[in-house]
Amino acid sequence: MIVVLGGGITGLAAAGILVEAGAECVVLERETEAGGHCRSLSAGRYTFDRSGHFLHSSDAAVLDWVLRIPGIAWREVSRDARVWLRGRLTPYPFQANLKGHDPAFVRRCLADFAAERIREATGGAGPDGDFAAWLLARFGKEMCRSFFFPYNRKMWRTPLEQMGTGWTGWSVPVPQFEELLAGARGQTREGMGYNATFRYPRRGGIGALPRGLSRSLGNRVRTSADVVRVDLRRKAVQTSDGREIFFRVAISTIPLPELAGRCEGLPSAARQASRALKWVKVLAVNLGVSGPGRTPGQWIYVPERSYPFFRVGILSNVDRSSAPEGSASIFAEKTFRPGVSVRRNAETAAAVRGLQRMGILRRGSVVEERRPVILDPGYVVFDRFREKAVALLTKEFRRRGVILAGRYGAWDYYGMERSMADGLRAAREAATAEG
């Protein structure tokens, strides 16, 4: 028996491969429905996702596998992302679309960026060091001061000097100087970054994906089955409904610190390493809004401290069916450290005021639905302890027949595609190990 801990898209993808291989498996999911953070909810006339979930693709084999999941009709969407800074709305990425800002500000950005390129050319690229140093070396002081530092501080809730850079290569586009100049002249640079295009279901919100993955698994997915204890010596999982399930191999997609805390037979060094892992949780304030307003783009990055959120999304500009005609399905995201208590009503009111200041909500706009949801964990923090701790935990769990997979199971910064790809990889390893 192969036991899959967690029924998010990583666990469901893993189970799908195991079923195709003829392996006996079961998926244990603590919620009443599978999907994890990748679920949708309906409220009145609106559909919301649990924060923004868009399928960006760079792996043709994984994309082909996803597109063949029965019962899901996908459409390809060109990204229309924006940046709200200094009272101006400009195209994303900020660093390659400076046109529209004050000319003196643009000149400072260009001069500092050029100074970094000259430094590289004359002295060579130095070590990346911490995240703050990495940003300064790529973009220069002015762009860091105005955008990169405040945005990332809002998102990560961690001193940037304490963060590493192992996750930045695919997620933070660095333009060539020619591209920077073109963007400053007003030639919009639209194709930069990993998410220039993405796919989204034609119907049912992003929740159509886990529903499609679950459909072929049938009763192999057990919901309302929280994993309360994993005995690594006996290779047994106990669930909240009182069952005990024995396994030869397990695939864990549940948050790594949570898994470590529920295991018996884990060495003390590994348990100690799990306590060093850091993360932030995300509050996604979903709003169904009718009436006049400005709803540009599909999502907007908001670095300034005077706004409570770091990102705003307009789901109805991705999926028109998520809101009635003349209305919008909107979400605003804010992060918190794990132990911070979140006052949902107060934070929702603050998000509404921030959207009014931006002009996304205007006089006459009516907020018909308010659905705040918390994703905990939301983002893994790549501090100086993470890499060593994850390597140790991966080794110790693997020795005991548990394969870690996915954004939270492997404790990494994965998008949807990479999360599912990691589930496929883990399933093939598990099937080989069991055989």
C-alpha cells in the first residue's frame, strides 16, 4: 500500500500516476473536499478562488499530462499584469516598463541600473549573498528603494538580508539594458518572466483541476481524514476518524513542519531542523463587486506600505463567468507571520478602503460579497536555515519510506505545474520502491 498524505494537487497528481501504474494507494485529506489551496468557492452570483492560481507552463510533458485530465476544458490566456506605484499604473514587470513615471525618477532608475552593469563588466559578478544584495546587484538602488525592497518586505515579512536566493532564478525577471531603455521610452515589454501566458479552466474556477484529478480516483480519496500520527517504525498512519493504515511507502505533501511534528521515530536532529523552518500565511480577501469602478489587468503588484495588500487580482478579467455582467470578482492578498492573529473583518474593511484609494472601487460600487480566506502556510521563507534543514529532513524521511513532494511537502517555492510535476516524480519513485 502507498499512502498519500494530503489531497492537494500534488497528492492527487501522484495518486493518478499510481493508479495508472496499477499500484494500490489511498489519499488522506483532512478537509471535506480535496484540492488544498487550489479550490474555488461560490458566493451568491460570484466565483472566487483561494487566492490567485494560474497554470504557468514550462514543461511540455507535464502540460500534456495536465491537458489530458478528463472533464476540464482549458483556455490559454495572455498575461495582463500591472504595477501600482507612486499613483501610477504601469505594465508588469516594473523594471522593464518605466514609462509613465516622473522623468527624474526614471533617470535615477536607469543610472543606477547602468552603474551595476558597469560594475559587473569591470569587476565581474560577485557572489549573490543574501536576497537584498541580489536585488541591488541586479536592479540598482533606486528600483530597489522604490519597488523591490518594499514589495518583498510586504510579501515575505522577513528581513531580506536574512533570505537566500535559491528561488529567484525563475521568478524574478532581470532585463537587458536595451530592454530597460525600450521600456523607459514606452515600448511595453510584455513577454518577460515565467508567466507571460498561462492556462485557466473555462468553467468552474481553478477548482475544476482538483475535481478533474479526483474523478478517476473515486473512493481512493478519503476526505475528513486528518493525519494525526505517523509511526515511522511501524510504518503506520493514524487518522482523525480512528483508522490505522499501514504502508510500505508514503508520499507526503502536507506541510513539512506539520509532518515532522506528528511523526514518531524521527531522529531528534531532524525534529529540531523542522522547527527552524519559516513561512508566512496569506489572507485573500475575496470581494464580489457590482457597479462602477476601474478593474484593469488580471493582477496588480502594490509595493507601497500605505496599502494593506501586496497584490490585487481581478479574477473576472481572467474568467468572465466568475462575476455577472457589470460586476467583478476581486481578491486582495496580505501576508502575516504564522503566530499573528488575523482579524478578518477588520482586514476586509482595510482592503476595501485600499481599493477605493486606488480607484478600483469608486462611488457607486457595491460590495455584494465578502469572502476572506486564509492560506496557512502560504509561502515558504527561504532564510539561511531552510536549505540545510530541508536536506536533512528529506534524507531522514526517505530512509524511513516517506517521499516528500510538492510546494509544502518538499518545502519549496513551487507553482502549480511544478507542484504536480513533483507529485508525478514522487509517484514513480514510490511505485519503484514498493515494487
